[in-house]
Amino acid sequence: QDRPPGRLPQPWSPGIACSRDSVRCSGRHAGSLSAMAQPNPASKVLLMGRCGAGKTSMKSIIFANYLARDTNRLHTTNAIEHSSLRFLGNLRLNLWDCGGQDNFMENYFESQRETIFQNAQVLIYVLVAVSDKRGTSDLSKTGPLDQKDLKYFAHAMDSLRSFSPSARVFCLIHKLDLVHESKRDEVLRNFERELTNAAAGVDIQCFGTSIWDETLFKAWSQIVYALIPDIKQLEAQLAHIAEVCEADEVVLFEKNTFLLISHSSRKDMQDSHRFEKISNIVKQFKLSCAKVETSFRSIQVKNAMFSATIEPFLQHSFVMVVVSDPKIHAAATSANLWAARAHFSELARGGAPFGAHL
């Protein structure tokens, strides 16, 4: 149906969503969220890998707003550093950053095995793609994994099977920027093959990462995605917002880290790394604002092809809405987002598991 350009929708009352055709909110989305949310205990996340792998650097970039160029000031982790982190408000992460010196690694799999690996939800195992000493390594070499790396990783898998068999495992093949671009896929495949063989039945996910580009954000977004309860219900709600706003895409980011939480797309997008690039750009912009003691509230980008708006959503999240239809007025999108906020707040009060985190 045709619509006058820029027509504002009627207010979106609970259960009603208004756009071109006054779309009614699907009851199946809200009805399945009626169970009361329970207080969430801290999720135990293990960050492991040998000394110099870059574990503390990536943690500082994601959670402590470090710039990549500033991570060389960080000290080497000795033994285990515990960090209690709040992510998405109510999602608490008990992060164990395990120092990677060989004597510590041996102790983790012997005298400290049960203490470290019991009740873990996630293991993030970091391995170095090549030596980070430029000029001393053959960057074209894609040979087998270092045998000591492989041994420690196999011990970690054995320990997880014994004490946390349901834990998710993410392997980050780090410092991939030191590998020639033409060889990166091959290096990543070789690591993935050898690690899968060493994991012996444990489901692992491998990512190539670097602190110098968006790959680090992509990997950590996937890790966080695994920790959010009832993520499929959240995706269904975002799909509904996209339909109501007649948007090409709706994306939800965590407020502080700007990691991707979830998204819904109504069109095929060409750039598969777009979320991580946006995370990286906004994070850098936030840091620039902080240097002059200010902060940003929203960002709007508009050209002949599309308009994109990034603004606060709920207490711990930002939303990005991308619209390519020039007939859709920005005020209409803004009005629907205000209505969506009320809708999500109502879901949270009704006990939606994901609601407390947004």
C-alpha cells in the first residue's frame, strides 16, 4: 500500500506495533517469556594460553578501553588474575586470566586442575599464529602446531571433560596480522584441524584474531552471544522491530564494549564483517570523546543509498537501525524505537530471561 512520505505511526501500545500497515505484535513472542527471571550467578570464563599469546592485551581492549597501541605497557600476567566483570548490566563474568609461563601451565593441569576447571561455562584458549618478532620467523610457514602448545591444549580439553563437560570452547588464533594476507586462511585451517584432533570430541570454534583490526571484536561477540540466555527470543523481538520500522537491519550492541549482542536483517548484506567494523569505529570514537571529557549520545550517517542511526536503547545497550527506503521519515523510526523500548521494558518486568541484561 502507498503511504505519504514521512507519515508518523500511531503510538505503539503494549502488543501493538504501528508502521505502514499497523502491524500487530505477535503474541507468540511475548507469551513464551512469561517465566520469572532468576538472579544470574557469575559465569566462569577461563582465558588460557602460553605466555606472550596476547590474552591480557585483548582483555584490556575489550573490557578496559585500551587502544591497541597502548597494550605494550601491560605487564605479564603472573599465576591467575581474577576479574569480576559486568556485561549487559546483569550478566556477570568471573574472568580467570591464567598466566602462561610453563611452570604455571604445568600446575594448572596437576595440583590446581579441579579448582580451575570446575564449573566453567566458557574456555577461551589463545594461541599465537606465528612469532611476534618480525624478521625472525618465516611468515609463509604453515607447519604443525608447536608440540608444547598442543600438549597444553590437550590437557585443557581433558580437564574440561572431567570437570565442565558442557563448557563452550573458543580457540583464538591470535596475532594473525603477522601472517601474510595470502596465507591467513591456510594457517587458520591448519590450526583448526590440529586443535580439533587434539580436542577429541569436544566441540570447538576457532577464530583468527588481531588487536589491530575488527577480528577481535568478531570473536568476542561470538563468545558473549553464547552466554546470553534465550538469545533466540531476543532475535525474534529484533526481527519484529525491523519489520515494524521497515528497516533493512536492526542491530543491538552492548553499551560499554560495543560488542554485537544480536541482529535481524531483512535484506542480504554484502559485508560479513560490518558489525565488527562498526564496533571498532564506535569504540575508537568513544575513546576520542573521552580524551576531551565528553561522550556521544547518538550517531547518524545518511547518504543517497541509506540512513543509519545509532542511539541508546535500554540501560545497557545501543541499537542501530539501517533504512534504505527514502520514504521512511527518521521521525517515524525514532517513534517506533521509543515504543520498542517500552515493549522491551515490559518484557523485562515480565521475566524475559534476556530482558534483565539490556
